[in-house]
Amino acid sequence: MPGLAAPAPRQQANTMSAEHLAEENIWFDKYRYDDAERRYYEQMNGPVSSTPAGRTQTAQSVGCTAGEQSELVSRINSLELENRSLYSVVEDLRLAISKLETRVSQLEKSPAGGRPTLAAAAPCTKVEVKKEEVEDDDDDDIDLFGSDDEEEDADAARIREERLQQYAAKKAKKPVLIAKSSILLDVKPWDDETDMVKMEECVRSVQAEGLLWGSSKLVPVGYGIKKLQIQCVVEDDKVGTDMLEEEITKFEDLVQSVDVAAFNKI
């Protein structure tokens, strides 16, 4: 155009590049390219996860599989259970300590001049106790002002005597168990001509307190000789087998020997 100056070459180049960029729409569709790129890498490496620092890491980069995740969850659960049990133990210990502290505070508050406890009296030996008892006895013997000890001793002696008499009377009324025995004697004659009836009469003629004769019979021995087998009941404290043998063998003309065939306690 006449009257206008022609544009400079540099200014003309800038105007052309601006017009060219205005016709391009790649910058307006950038989010589509970003999404396509993200889906491509997710398919190759797995889903992405954001870190606290704002960075993204794939599941493969973390290196944690499904089995490892389940194991981790189980370990966390076991740790929680262990933590609960430890918490209960700690609570029990805390209660025990509080009880001990309360008891110690009570003992500290008790007066120092009170009665001695068992722990304080434990070091006392037997010799010291005996010495104290002797000293107490000596103090009791020395009574300057007189007392009623003699009257109390007399009453105690009277009561003890009455109780002994009652016990003796009760014991006397109680039946006493008498020990008895059953004895079977074999009385042997000299020969077959011995009068066995007379010999039995002689044996039964032995009498003593606590002796009771029983049944008898003649038992053949051999060669026409018979022995007298006689039974008796005796009180053990009053009659013995030695006494019976001695008394029966006194009939020397009829009795050769006396043997104990059986002896049983009743």
C-alpha cells in the first residue's frame, strides 16, 4: 500500500509463528495424552499408588504380594492379642503394687510403741523365754502384800479331786473286757490197763478261779491204748497252760504226760 512502510522481516516471522501455533490444538488435548500414557504404564507395571511424599510407586516396585499381605495382617492380629494380654498382666501388677503401698502406709502410720509383731518377737530364743519364765516365777513367789493365790490353788485342787473321783466311778461302772482262751488238752495214760474214767475224774477235779472244764472224748492211739482229749476255757490272767500241766501230772499213777493240742483266743 502506498504510504505504509513494509513490515520488517523479523516482525513478519513472529507473526507467522503465532498464526501457526494458533492453528495447533495439541496443548488443549494434553490431558488425553497424559491419561493414555498413564494407562499404558499401568498395564505394563500394574496400578500406581501415591506415597506420602507425593511420588507414585507401582505394586511391583513395593514388592508386596497377596500372600505377604495376609501374613502381615495375621502378624498384626497376633501382636494385638499379645498386647492385650500384656495389658491385663500390667493391670494386675499395678493393683498388687497399690495394695502393697496401702499396707506399707498403714504400717508406717501405726504407733512405734505399740505391741510387738511376730517378726519382732521371732529373734527371741528358747533360753530367753525360759529365763523370763523363771523370773516371773520368782516374782510370783515373793508376795509382800499377800494374795488369794492359796485360796485359788485350794479350789483348783478340790475341783481336780472331784473330777478324778468322777472318772474313777465312771471307769468302775464300765465292764472290763476279760481275755479268755480255749484249750484242748491231750492226757495220755501209761498203758491200756489204765482206768480212763477215773483219770478223767482226776483231771476234772483240778479246780481254779477262771477255769471251766468242757467236753471230752477218748481217742485211740495204738496197741489198744486211748488218750483222753478234754477241752477247757480259762481266763488268761488267772490260769495258764503250765499250771494245768503241773496239776494234772500230779496224778502219777494214771497220767503219763499232758500236751496242748489246740490253743485259741476267745
